[in-house]
Amino acid sequence: MTQLIQDYGYLILFVIVAAESSGIPVPGETALITAGVLASQGHLEIEWVIVVAAAAAIIGDNIGYWIGRKGGTRLLAKWAWTRRLRDKYMPPTERFFNAHGGKTIFLARFVAVLRVFGAWIAGITRMSWWRFLLWNAAGGICWALLVGLVSYYLGHAAADAIQKWGLIGAGVAAGVAVLLFLGMHYLSKRAIGEKD
């Protein structure tokens, strides 16, 4: 099993993160957290986990952007119900992306639903690709660093806690991890709410 993780762990991480970023609702952040914990156990290298996750996020988001840009408007024009949605929601969405698109793309990397669909929306609203690329790359790199390192160090902390204090220590480490995750989630939602 260890050999399988060592041989294909980076590839699996890349595929899942890139798929989520391109618009397929799969657990990309969970894959990064798992890879970070595996790196803390010596099965993967944390440096490569971060590089692979950042590259997958950037590439996947660019795929999603171009899907939205080339096919999104056609898809929205295809049926009566999608035309109604387009007519109702696209004008304010385009105004919002013109004013706050870069910040939204950066913050979308840290919010589950936006992480899946943010690139499509940027493409559909015809956000400048260079602007999208800059903010997308910044968000992807920061996300991979933050989530990768937190999971790596919490993985170390959990392993050390189990060795020193048994399952009670592991429970405390898990509680700290949950609190950190909820804190990051709350801050990202609050930041997006302030931008509206």
C-alpha cells in the first residue's frame, strides 16, 4: 500500500484537484489534506504535494475558465429555463465580476462551492484571461501552501499526540484541526460577504 501511495499519490492528487478546479464536484481539498497528512507520515514529500496541488489548481481553473468562456453562454442560451436564469442573473454577475472579479477568484479557492464553479463564472462573464490567470495563480499557490502545510503539521501533531498521549491526545489534535478549519471557513465567508 505504501508503495502505491508513493508511486501514484501525486498523480491522484493532481487529477482530483484539477478535476474539482475545472468544475467537477469532487473533493479536491480533501485530497490535498490527505496528501499533507501522508507527507507528515513520510509517504510523500510535502514540497511536491504543494507544487502538484498548486499546479493542478491553476491548470484546472484555466480549463474551467475556457469551458465557461467558449461553451457557457451557448449552454445558457440553449433552453428556455436557462435563458430565464441568464437574463435574471448574468447582468448583476457581470457587474460584480467587473468590479470584484480578481478578489473573488482569489477567495473562491478557499470556498468549496466557489472553488468548483468560480472559473466557469469568470469565463462566462468574459473576465480578462490575464487578470483571471494572475488572481487564479495567486489563489492556487496560497491555497496549496496553507492547506498543505496545515494538514502536514497537524498530521505530525496527531501522530505525536497518539504516541505520547494515546487516543485522547489524538482527539485533542483533531479538535484543534476542526477549529482551525472552521475558523478559515468563517473568515473566507466573511471576506466574501464584505465584498458584496
